[in-house]
Amino acid sequence: MVIISKETRVIVQGMTGHQGTFHSGEMIKFGTNVVAGVSPGKAGTKVNGVDVYNNVIDTLPLKPDASMISVPAPFVRDAALEAMENGIKLIYILTEHVPVHDTMELYHEARRKGVFMIGPNSPGITVPGQAKIGIMPNNIFRVGDVAVASRSGTLTYEIVKAVTDAGFGESTVIGLGGDPIVGTTFSDIIKIFNDDPQTKQIVLVGEIGGNEEEKAAKYIKEHVKKPVTGYITGISAPPGKKMGHAGAIIEKGTGTAESKIKAFEDAGIKVASYPDDIPALLRK
């Protein structure tokens, strides 16, 4: 187990909204210890049996460790800074379309304060048998030793289900987010998975755009002894065209599927042609 557990005490900023209400309920069903919600002007109300407060500082007597941020994009910056200023050490941002300059500020503030930031535009993190913070479906997981890190939310669900259906289970699953700038990168999470005694195999699900997959491949080649399986989506994407994820864009020959697959293969990573191939590669 890494990053979160049953003991992690979670607040949900934006809990009275549609997304916050639904997903906090699913997190509680999964076993997550949701201790409070935060929505300005909604103090004194309850959502899913959990008390709602006006501000993060009002929740501090409950000793929160983590915050899920589910507020509209223009308000994410202030919500995340409020959480960091009040000592929250894990921040997960669900919201899509957060302004890039806001994310850049949050990225550097998180690094400066030692905050583990996931997202924006991420499905979150799940540790089967322990807790989840985010929006991943509850019914696709099984406790096991395969760690999964992905830039794509939907592919995360598809691949985790394939891994589970094949008889494996997961140690930790994390969706990094599909934006050009995200709080946690493949290189960050590979180091954590490599040190996690429960994780015996690692799956990386990358996509076109940026060079984080190439950086992770270099680290894996130099430091990781655990088996790694990789998959890159977007191989047929036309150059210069922005795809569904803001970070999935090929420019000037960099960030192509071909360059990422080559980097994976050079690092000894088993590369799947299709998501369904991953369970077979885990058996090799």
C-alpha cells in the first residue's frame, strides 16, 4: 500500500455540488474515511451523512490528511491554495479545464510545501482494500500486487478491469491526469511503486504528447528491477491536432507514439499493442 490507506482522513471541497455529492458517496461505500465536506455558505448541512463546513480551516479539528477538490475550474486555484495553506499534504483535483497558469502556480506551490498533488483532470487514486479518492468505479478492483499509473481515466478503468478479470489484483492505481501540466508525473510515481513492497509488477498507460513517458523509461532502465508493462494510446493521431486530452498533442516531431514506444522498448518494458494484451504480458 502506498500514498493512502483506511486511516487517511479525507475532506471534499465542493461536496454539495453534483460531482462532490455523488463521488463522495461512492468513496464512502468503498471504505474511504471522508471526515468533512467544504462548501462556502453551506455550513451546518450534511451530505451522505457527513458534516459540511464553510472553510478548510473549520475542518482542522478533524485532522484531515487529504482533500478532493471538485469545484468549477475558475475556483480550483483558490481551493487548492486554501488546502495547502492549512497543511493538507495530499490534494487531488478532479476538475477539468483548469487554467494552465493556475496549474503552474499550484504545481510549484505543492512542490515547495511537500504536498502530493494529483491532477487536475484526473480520476484519482485507488488502493484496493484500503481507500479511494476520486471517481474510479468501485467494482473493478481486487487486492493484488500490480500497480497501474495512467494518463487516461477511461483506459485506466478498462485496463484495471482486464487485469482483475485475468485473475490479478492491484496494489495501487493512479490516474495522473490528461492536462499538459499535472501535479504527479510518471517519474514521480515509478519511484514510489519501485519502493513499495506490495507492488510486484507495474503497468504504465501513456499517450501522445509531452515527454514524461520517455523520462520514466530512462528512470526504469537505470533503477527499476520490477517487471514493467506499457501501453501508448494515440498511435493513429494526426500530427498537430489536439486530441481529447489537452496534453495529447504532437509538436515538431516530439511526443509521438513511436518515440514513446521506442523508449519503452529500449528500457526493457513489455509494450502492449492493445489494452487487452496487458494481462498476457503480465504473465510473461
